[in-house]
Amino acid sequence: MVRFIPLILIVVFAVAAGVFLATTRNKADAGPFSGERAYSHVASLVGLGPRHPGSDSIADAREYITGQLKQAGWSSSLQAFEDETPRGRKEFVNIRARFPPADGGEIDWKRGGGVLLLCSHYDTKLIEGINFDGANDGGSSSGVLLELAGVLRATPDLARRVEMVFFDGEEAFVDFTEVDGLYGSRHYARFWRAAPAGEKPAAAYVLDLVGDARLRIDPPSDSPRDLLLDLYGAAEAAGERRIFGLHPTPITDDHVPLNAAGIPALDVIDAGYISRGNWHTAADNLGSVSPQSLEKIGRVMLELLTRRFGE
């Protein structure tokens, strides 16, 4: 009996420890990213009204985004500019966000060497006669970035390798041309175009239309191969490879000006959403955004960051 009781205790402890480790492993696999929290950010942005450039609503959205970033410990820099549009000269404001240096010093916004960009647009298309929410188109990707900002706060060394950019004016006022649409990303890209190669951000992932329940991410056919393989690898590790494919043609989105400026950029986009009926209609409301889809994308992007930077 003296020897038997300790043996039982050892067995019980081992079983309990195994259950604990399995439970914590499952929690770790699920990741800290919350689709519900990301969805709440989307809902807050949608609640402000249509966010077309120069509107009171987009100013409110900007205040919300910078406020949430500040709460998560990030610093923001507003990149304001004007540009000619088919509707006259308009004002636009990009939002840049970085995690403060460990030594408490100032952020050097002119230096981007080694930094990975995570991008979204936060504006909505101005459509006459339609109260266009842009819940999926502009809202979903912004919600994912804001939730990522909160999650990355727990790993400051990793957060410091990232710059988040919320572009204004992604939507064309009439139709996408070289001078209509992508206003924010074109302006941001010009900021880096003349920078030495070593001072430019290392790469960029542009998120767009990532909230639909029937989520299928198909980056364009001309995507940088290394970034595409990194994305697929992260998706495989996160258990989400089945929702990632490849679009058969190039796509016009905010990644295009970045690539032209020498920053390898990949569009993380549900290209099929454009043909499924809700794109640029009143049906792109909160009902078209799934917290589960937001969580899938968030988990994949977290996996991509940790794999890239070895955290």
C-alpha cells in the first residue's frame, strides 16, 4: 500500500497534466485573435454611416481607428493630402500606425527598412441613392487590423516589425483608372518611391473583402511568388489552406501602387465576392460579415507574422 498510493498519485497527476496540456494546446492553436472583437470594430465603423472621403463619417471613423490604436498601445501618424477627382478636388487622410520603440524614443516614420506593412482601406464608395455601409468592403479588413493591433500588444518585439496603414480613397468616384481610385495607396507609395531599397518596407499584405461567410481568398495571378507562398504556408499551419486559392487575372487594388514603388505587395482578397451580388450594393451591410471569417483571416495573418519574424 505504501508503494501503491504514490503510483496512483503519479498516474492521476500524469493524466491531469495531459488533459491540461491538450487543453492549452488547443487554445494556443486557436490563437488569441477574436473574430467577435473584430466584428465589433466593423459594427462600430458601420454605425458611423457611409465613409466616403471628406465626409463627417470618415472623420469619425478616423477618430475611432486612432482611438482604438492608442488603447492598444500603438502610435498613429495622419498622412493628409489633396487630389483631383472626377468630383473635384478632395481631401484624403491615410492613417499610419506603429508600435513605439522599446527605449521610449520617437518613431522615425521616414524609415521603413525591415518593416512589414499590413494594409486596409477604411473609406466607402459614394453611390448615389444608396446608403452604402461598406461592412465587408472597407469595414471587414479594418476590423481585422484593429483586432490584430490589440493582439500584437502582447508581443511588442513582433509588433515593432509591423506598420499598419489604413488607406483613404481606395474607391473610385466613377471607375478605376490611373487617376481615379486608389488615391490613398498612390499617395503613400509616392512617399516611399524615391527611398533607398534598404529603407523601404520589406513587403506588404493588403486585406480587402475578408468578411463574407462564403470566404474564399484568391490573390491575383501576378502576386509576388514568395509572398504568396508565405501566405499559403501560414494558412496551412493555421488549418485554413482550403479557403485560399489564386485568381486567374490581375486585380486593381491598393497593392498595385505599392508594387510599382518597389514594395512587394500581395492582395489578400475575396475576389469572388465581387460577383456574388452584394458588392457595391446596400446588401453590403453587417449581415454580410461573419465573425468566423474574420477570425480565420486574423489567425492566418498572425501565423504569417510569427513565421516571418521567428517569434
